[in-house]
Amino acid sequence: MPAQGSRRHGPPADKYATSFRRQFRVVTIFLLAVNLTIGLFARHQQHAIIDYAVTIYDTAFISTNYVSLAQISFQHYIDERFRGAGPAQTSEANELLETVLDDMDVAVERSSSAQTREKGQGIRAEIAELLKPQADTPELKQRITDIQGRLERLHEKNSGIGLQARDDIEAFSYKSDLLLLCSILTSIMLAGLVLFMIHRMISSLKQRSSDHLYAALEGMPQGFSMFDDEQRLIICNGKYAAMYALDAGLTEPGTPVRAILERRSINGTAVINADHFVDDGMAFALQPTAVSVEHQLEDGRIIALTKAPLNTGGAVTIHMDVTEKRNSEKQIAFLAHHDALTGLANRVQLREHIEKILQQVKRGRKASVLCLDLDNFKIVNDTLGHSVGDALLCAVAKRLRDLVRDTDLVSRTGGDEFSIVQSGAETPMAASAALAARIVEALSVPFELGDHHVVIGSSVGVAIAPDDGDNVDQLLKNADMALYRAKEDGRARFHFFESEMDVKAQARRTLELDLRSAVSAGEFEVFYQPIVNLLENRITGFEALLRWNHPTRGRVAPNEFIPLAEETGLICTIGEWVIRQACAEARKWPSGLRVAVNVSPVQFRNKTLVPAVVSALASSGLHPDLLELEITETVLMMNNDTTLAALHQLRSLGVRISMDDFGTGYSSLSYLRSFPFDKIKIDQSFVRDLIDRPDSIAIIRAVAGLGHSFGMTTTAEGVETQEQLDQMRAEGCSEVQGYFYSKPVPASEIAQLLSVFQERVQAVA
């Protein structure tokens, strides 16, 4: 099992603690030395006091001896004085008395106290009085006896003082020695106590410092390890052990670096593709300089390793797992040049790649840039949801990658737009044409996205470098113009760039600007084409058809500006105006005549249709049953809740709904089941091909039969000849519409048209 915590050995706090302890020992020894110095000084003073006391003792002893001598001499004096009274005896007695006085002088001089000195001086004075001639009277004898007694007492006094001084000296010396010893012992105990307290304080500091150190190490997000100069482990944290899957035995202090490296070489944490991992690791450990490196391990992780040498030898190493960081950086770098959804190159990488290819083009080579977008993608995205739209884009990306070579670049430049750069072909035009054809074919195959069966298409524009451009912007612009040309030609095809396309693009941009101001400028006008009921042989309504009267271009055909209006979103504003205008005009017609208005899928997507219809009916006063909205199969491809809800809202208002251009899509029959239409309009292409294509008659017959079965009116568009009219009547169509009866006319001519038609009917009758 990997070690769970830091292994402690020789932490850096020891050095600090040792230094701290050394400093406190020095201070303690200094204090002890001061204490001892003071004690020795006191001892010296003690000896001085003792010497002084000894002096007192000696003085008292000398004084006592001389008093004793004085006593002896005085006794001799007494004996001599009272032995006889002759002159000889008196002279000898006086000599003895002089000796007594001399002894008393010394005794007084050496007296140990002022009291004994004063007493001695008094006794001497009385003895000196005895030198005067005096008769031997009883008073004299008494005086001598008193002096003798006083000498005895002085002797005893001095003797007692000396003995007491001696005893005091001995006691003082003993007590002083005892006090000094106690002082020394107290100092030693104090020093010991201080050292003990210091030791406890240092141990506490060391423990706290150690705890803080290891808490910090364990709290590090990086792995930490320290090795000595013999390449043995001093300390490491749990992150280091876990990072390299080291068990507790390999994280003990003193573990050799080689042992750790050997374990890593077999547990999957060695450096990837390192054939001599252990030896290389030892060489790295022995490097005396600071170094930072990154290694990828065998388990895929990326470790950033920083090594810093120690002054005492060895090194500290920091190990950081930067796998997520590096992966994020790679992801960021990838996203900077790739599309996040499909993984294809993005516009940035596309431009960089074209720049490189253009460098090859300058050396005589050629390359192709293909731009494409998806037909009906917005419908899929809006109806089935963005998740299905995203899945469709990813599926398209996969098909495109499968179509190109490894040297070609496929990119998604935004929305449903893709670009492909093809290079290295010997015949660029033929190669790009073949690739474009494969793209159109591959993307026309239905996509199975979960429960959804999605059918789209694609148009492709191609520009050849350097013929169609020698810089990135020009190539992309020209390929884009070729793409628009392919879409104008009917979609699901490809087109090469042609020089005149640039002129057309400029004209298209100008047309868009003019279109934006056409409504406010009053340039639009609604024309009406009659719809004739074959059974009753009468006009039952009119289809509203928009016309644009441009001030300089003249009459602009609908197929020129309607697709542009849908592409730019202007169709919503224009469509609302047409509905409002048609309702207002129809309100003026004879009772029972309906007006049919074409509705764009864009109006459904922008959710503006229902409010526009409600507003137009309210403002015009037209009965809802007289308004008929014509939708194409494209609207039904938007088979989501919002679209169906809008259709049912319109139906609930009383507005009639008809399917226009029926039969031109992939699933026309299935759409009849998705909504209860009031009318089916057979596309004019089937009517026009009656003579050349017998299958058109079969289709018309089938549609008319469906109409009868579902209780729907069937209207054939594009009837221009009597033969076509007769055929439509024969196949059971309910209504017809076309130039055979009338071309579209302005509102001002409707009354005349109705009158002429009525006269024509009566004439035939």
C-alpha cells in the first residue's frame, strides 16, 4: 500500500532547535558563572571578615595576656609592698608597679572594645596613683584589693571576648560556608531548572515546528521529497508516495533513490519510452544544478519535476501532476484551430492551410477550394431540435472526411457551411469536379439519426487557385459565389466559379439593398390570377401574386427576389404586407370569392404568420373562410409542435389551408396524413408535361382520386391550352388555374375580368 503520510527524519527544525539550545546554554552558563563569581566574591569578603574577626580575637587574646601579666606583676607588687616598709622594698614595688602600668598600656591598646579599653584605662589610672608615696593604711589596702578585683574582672572580660570571638568566628565561618554552599546549590538547581524549561520549550517549539512543517507538506498539492548527499531519502509527503504508488517501506528515511526508481520501473510510473529509466534517474539525481523537466509516465500522466540542490548536499524535488493542465492546453490549442462540435478544422485553420497551399501554388502547383452548405438544414434544426441538428452536422462531417484524401483539409466554417481544400491533384479541375459530385451524392443519402429519418441535400461551389484567386479572401469569396450559383441553378449540384459571377454577386447585393426599401417605397403590387371551378364553370377565387415595380429595373420577376427575400428574412415583412393587401382587396369583391396567398416557411419559423393573419382579417373585415393560405411541403417538413399548432390555430379561425406544388417532394402522400388540408394544388410541371410524359397523366389522375377520397378540392395549375383543360376535366380535377383563362391582373382589372368571363360562359352556353 502507498504511504499515507510524510515520513519524518531529520527535519529542518533540528538545526534551529540545536542553535536555540546552544544559545540558551551559553546564557545559562553565563548566569551560573555570574552567580559563582558573586559567591566567590562573597567568600572573599567572608574571609576578610573572618580575618578581621581573627584580628579581634588575637587582640583580645593579647590584651587578656597582658592583663594577666599585669595581674601577676600587681600581685608581686602587693607582696613586695606589704612585706616590709623599707625604702628598698618600696623602690622594688614601684618598679613592679611600672611593669604593671606597661602591661596595662599594652592591654588597653589591644582592647577589643571601647568598654574594656575604658575600664582598662580606669584601672591603669588607679594603679598609677599608687606610685605616689602613701602610707600603708587600711584604705590603701582596700584600694589595692579593689584594683586587684577589677583586674581580675577585666581579665575575665577580655578572656570572654576572645573566646566569644573565636566561637563567633567558627560559627560565622560555618554558616558562611553553608550559605555559600546553599547559594551554589541553588544556582545549580536554578540553572538545571532553566535548562529543563528551555529543553521543554525547545521540544515544544520543535514539535510545533515539525507539526507545521508536515501539515504544510501534506497540504501541498505537489509531491515533495528531500534527499541527502548520499542519495538517500530524508523526507517526503503523502502526495509524492501516492503519485508514484510507493508503499510505506519505500518512504522511510534512509531509503536509497535507486530503490525508489527500481520500484517505479515495475509499477507503471516510470517515464514512458525510457529504456534505462533507473540509470537515467540516478544521473538526474546526481546533477548538481537546479533543473526543471516534464515527463510523461507509462500510465499517461504528465509530471513536472523541479529539482533544487541543497547547500549541505542532496536536493529538494517538487513533483506536480500537470496532466489536466496540459490536456486543457492541448484542448484550447485544438479548439483554436478546430470546430468544437465536429472536430473539423475551423475557419482559422482553413485560412492558415490555404496560405500554405498558396505557397506551393507559387511554385507551379494548383489547388481547389470547395465551399458547400446543406439544403433544408435550418428546417431540420428548427423542427427536430438543436440536438438532432448537431448530430446531423457531425454525421455530415464524417461523410465528408470519408470522401477526401489525407492531404485534403475539411473544415466547418459556421452553421451548416463547410469548406474543403484539395491539393496535389495533377488535374485540379477534374479532381475537384469528381469530389464535388461525390459530395452531392453522399449528402443526398438520407441520414438515420436515432428515431429520425432526415433527408437533406447539398450545393457546392468550387474555385481553383491561382486561376480564381491568389489570396485566401479572394478564393473563399469566389468559391462562395460559385456555391450561390449552384443553389440558384436548383440546388443539389456543384458549380465552378466564373468571372461573371462577381458581377452577379455585386448585382445581388444591390438588389438586396433595393429590396429592403421596396415596401416603404410602395414599389410592390399584388396581381391576381383567377381560379375556375370546372364543375360549376365559374370563378371561385383568385391567387394573389406579388409583383415588384422597380424604379430603374422595371418589373422584377418573383423568382429573382423571392428567394433573396427568404434568405435575408425580408419575406416576413413582405408577406405580412401581401396578406394585409390581399384581404383588403378581397373584401371589395363580389360575395363568395376567395383569395389565396402563398406563405413562406420562413414566416412559420419566425412565428409571425398567425398574428399577421389575425390582424389582416380584423382590419379588412374579410370573413376568414374567404382567405386561403397556400403552403409547400417544406413547411410540413417543419413537423414540430410549433408548426402544427400554428396550422391548427389558422384552421380554428376558419382560414382554409391548401398544399401547393403537390407531388414535387419526396413524401407528398405522407404529408396528406399530417394535416387535414382543404385543397391540393397539382404542380404545373405535371400539366405542362402531359403530351411528352404519359406518367404525368397517371400522377394527375392519382392526385385527383386522393382528393376525392380525402374530401379535398384538387386544383391543377399551369393550364394554358384547351387540350390541357379537357384532360384536367377528364381526370376529375375540381379546379384549374392558368393562362388559358387569364394571366395575373392588377386589382383594378378584376371587375372587368369577372365581367368578360361571365360573358364568355354565357356565349358558350
